[in-house]
Amino acid sequence: MFVFCCILWQNNKNLKMKNKLTILFCFLFTSLFSQDVLLKRSGDQIEVKITEVGEDYLKYKKKGFENGPDFKISTSDVFMVTFANGEKMMFEESKSKEDNDVSVLVAGTQIALRMNETISSDKKGGRKVSTGEVITLTVHQDVTDMDGNILVKEGTLVNGTITNAVKRKAAGTKGKLSFMVSNIKAADNQSVPVNFKYEFAGKSKTAVAVATGAVVAAPLLLIKGKPAVVEAGTIFQALVSADKKIKLGN
């Protein structure tokens, strides 16, 4: 366009000054509003005229609205701008202040839990528990991200629920005990969903009882299996079941 205007200017010496000014204005107008292409991170592409490049924003005019208002967009939403002259400017995806203040506790992360007391399916061996009863465990050690930020603190108390408690019975039937943990408190006091279920059964004495029963039938009914006992200090591993954003600095 610039070359065309120059040739027209030189080869038409008889043009009136008014016409020459018109040609010059057309050139300037075309140059001013030649289209840049803005590619968003969302994949949307729009033709614009970039009017200002700020530290973390761009201002532009929309195609067909060159005399209209400037629009503003954050550079975090922009992947690349291709200017009318062919030059390209790419933008790094920046984190917001909010994103800088959080870390993600990813699904599958292990959280070590320690049993606080010895529990039993029977009166023998530990504190007898019943189905539906709440027990307590403790986070055994800090859970951190790659930068060393603590996401779950050592010493955090965790509630578990007894899902099944069956006393040992006669005829050598062993006791049974199971419990589960569904959530653990994070360092920012949010509830983190976890998967953890534990099932345990005491040793059965059925085989011994049956062997004895071949000789004397009555003692078979008196011989009991062992209760299911979980010792204090036992370490378990719970798994985080879903990604969770944890606020840092708590």
C-alpha cells in the first residue's frame, strides 16, 4: 500500500494538493487499522487492532469498530498475538494471587494414620467397641507438596467409624472387627475425602474344636475363637480420593 501510494504520488504531479492529501490519509488509515490476530487460551481467535500492551493486559479495538471504545483483556487469557506486520508475541500463563496461595493435594496421595488405642471386638484384649461407634486415629506424619508446604499436619486427629464388630463365639468362631475413615482435616481446616476401610478377624479355633469333638461333643460348644484386636500404635495408609486445593500459610 505504501509503495502504491508513492508511485501514485510521483506519477501524478498534476494532482491537486487536496487529492494528494486524500491519498495520504487513506494510506495512514489503512496502516492504522490493519488487523492483528488475538488468539485466546480458550482457542477463540479474533481480529483486532492492538492499541496498548500493558504489563498484564492488552487493549484493543474490535474489527469494524475502529472508532469505538477500547476493550481490555488480561494477558493470562491470551496465548498469542500475531500483528499485522507478521510479528508474533506469545504470553506465558500467569498465576493469579489466589493460585499462588494454594497447593493441590492430589488424588492417590497416602496419609499415614496411627491408631490411638487398642480396640477389640470382645472384652478381652482391648477396649470393646460396637458397630457405629466412633474411634480416633492420628495423622502419623506431615503430608507435604513438592515445595515442602504442609498440606496435612502431623498430629491431626481423625475420626473413624466402626462398621462391624462381632464378638467371638463358641464352637471356635473368631471375632470380627472393621472400621472406615471417610475424611481427614487438612492444614487449612478443609475436609479432605479419603478411601480407607479395614477388616480384621481373630484366629479361629474351629479346626481344634472339631478334632476334639470327635471324642467329646460337649466341649465343642465351650471353645471360643479369639477376639479381633487392633493394637494402639498400628499404622494404616489412607488414600486421598479426589484432588483438593489447600490454602497455604495456615
